[in-house]
Amino acid sequence: MFVLTLGKKKYLYCQLYSTMILSLAVGLFSVLPTNTFAESTTATTVATTSTTVLSTISSVVVSQALAVAAGHVISSREVKISYIIDQALAMPLDAADKPAESPAVKNKKKESVKASSHSSLKDQWLLANESPDLQAHLAQVLVEIVVSAEAESFSIGQIDKEELERWQKHLQEQTQSWAPWKTFEVQQDELSGILNRKMRAKNFLKFKMEASGVTVSEDEVKQYYEKNRVKFGNMPFAQFRQSIRDKLTQDQTQDRLKDWFDILKRKYRVRLLSNQQSKT
């Protein structure tokens, strides 16, 4: 179970690899496609939201076919759902050791959740088609798809059912009373597929990082220190030895993973659909 404690709050450590995934995907593409079609759902189903949020949802529920990877067509709808899932899973967990609450207290909390379901925080989870964050998260989804496919082909990065159930429960707690989530009409099979993909990709990336075998020599650490003396000032080398080694190890690991990802892009035929519109 990946759980991170910060202060008095506990978090699912599901975004352990998010920064790595985005760095792997740098330079993957530069423009968003324009092959647009309307989805069956509309913003009118969310009658209680503010005008601003309704405007955002109107943009959110227009879906685009963005890319293809491993024979799977990725739509903007899927990217938006994936983004909401990541944001929801990053929210703090309820303390497991809290004393049992009375039904009255529980009912009050439920009402409080409903009243705050359209809070500004959750409204930020909605990605509009023109949002730069949509492009960034598309890169993450593409990496998740190809890494998950590779993991499955080698039977590596197996799914921990207990952890998966924890993810599902936490996601449900964060979205069940949030009206915009319902406009996506996410089916259980679809949701399970996305969560399985994220978990398998996370586990395989962790395996690859641990198996990368990167070793940084003492000479490399010293050379980095000498080249960056201005940054370190008059502080002694010994004070920065380990932090420099850690940085160089991370950099070299990322370089190897980027090379590996380039291979996966070719193997699983990752391509954007931005040029398809101009050909039709």
C-alpha cells in the first residue's frame, strides 16, 4: 500500500511517478488536434452549478479524438476523466483511526459534502479543450498506455487488488456528490480499466527505475561539484556529496527511461491525430 503521511494527513501515494511520467513525455507533441465531435452528455444536466462552471463544463463535454497508442484511440474525454482521477486520488485520506461517529454526525457531514461539491478546488479538476493542461495530461495518458501494455506483455507490474480497492473507494468518496463528474457518465468497466492501467504503469515504472542499475562514481560527483562551485559557494564538498550523487543518479535514470520510452513509442505506434483533420 502506497500511503504518504504529511503532518496529520495521509495521502494515497499514487502520484509517486507523476513528475517522472511528464518528464518522459516532454517533446512528445506540440499541438492539439481539431477533430471534434459532440458527446451525448451536455452541461444542462448540471442545473445547480454557477454560470462559470456551466461554461467550463460545456467545453469539457465536447470530446476530441486526440491520439492513438497500442491500437487504442484516446479521446479528450478520457484524458479529462484520467485527470480528475489523479486529482481525486491526491486528496487526503480520512483518518482510519477516528472513533465511530453517530448517524447524526454522519448525516451532517454528508450534507456538508453536498454543499461543497462545487467548490473552487474541484472546479479546477475540469479541463477545457483549449487548456494547456489537457495537452500535458494527454502526454501522461500516452505514457501510461504504452508502459502498461509493455508491463502486460512481460507479466510485470501486477495489480494489487487491495490497493486497487483502496483507490476505487477513495475516488468514490471524492466524486460521488460532485455533479460535474456525473456528466461524464463513466461506466464501472471503463473506470476499472483506467485505474488498472495507472496502477500497472506505476508498478512497472517503479520496477524499471529500480532495475536501471545506474551507478554514479565518486569522480562524477566531484566533477559536478567543481563545475558548479558558484552554486555551492564556500561550503565543503562533503556536505553536498550525497545530494549530488542522488541528483546525478536521478538524471541518468531519467535519460535511460526516456530512451526506453522512445522505443515504446515506436513499438506501440504512438501518434497524434492532429494532422488527420487536414487530410480529410
